[in-house]
Amino acid sequence: MIYEDRIRTYRQMKVLDERLDTAPTDSDVKEMAELRIQNLLCFRELQSLNDRGVFLNEHPYLKNRADYEELLALWNSDRDRFIRQYENCRNNIRRYTGRMNRPGATAEAIEEARRHKTRHEQRAAIFKKILSHANTGS
């Protein structure tokens, strides 16, 4: 799974590199940076497995393996429910972003909202991976 992600991110980076050479946009630059970070995470995980026989567990797939397996099973069994959960996850990200930007919010409330938002962003990334693999036939 990590190796497949490394290959996928590398391929996406090659396509983005061509676009960046011709007409770079801010979103392309941001996506390239995110893909590079993810690709490096994959490389470190695989190198650790090769050198020491254990994963570092820094890659989102490994951190959230249980979530990934649960959502993949849900995708395979009930796609409508999968899509509803994905939409709920995206709504939670918007909700916690709003709480972070709320005037008069305390530092504690902002930090709590940031933690929740990060957790939901990680889960949304898993949703996106599953949808991406489904669209590419992987």
C-alpha cells in the first residue's frame, strides 16, 4: 500500500511538473508540495522497513490503517453510506474551521477545534485515497 502510494504520488508529480513548467498556479504549487511531502513519507517508511524491519508509522495510511480498512470495507459494501460519511467528514472540517475563526474564541477552544479539524482532515484524506483508487481502477 505504501509502495503503491509512492508510485502514485510520483506519477502525479510528473504530470504537475509539466504543468508547472508551462503555466504555474498557486494551487499547482501547493499540490506539488503536498505530493512531495507524501512521497518522502512513503520513502522513509519503506526505507525503515528495509533497514530495520519495522515501519515508522508516520504515513497517514499506517497511522490510520484501521480507518482505512473500515472505510474500504464500507466502500465495497455500501457506497451510499460511504458517500454520506464522506460528506459528514467534509462538513466537520468546515465546522471546526469556523470554530477556529470565531471571534472571541479562547485559545483552548481554538486548539481543540484545530485537533478535531486535523483528525477529520486525515480521515478525509483516506476517503479521497479510496475514491482515487476506485477511479483509477487500482
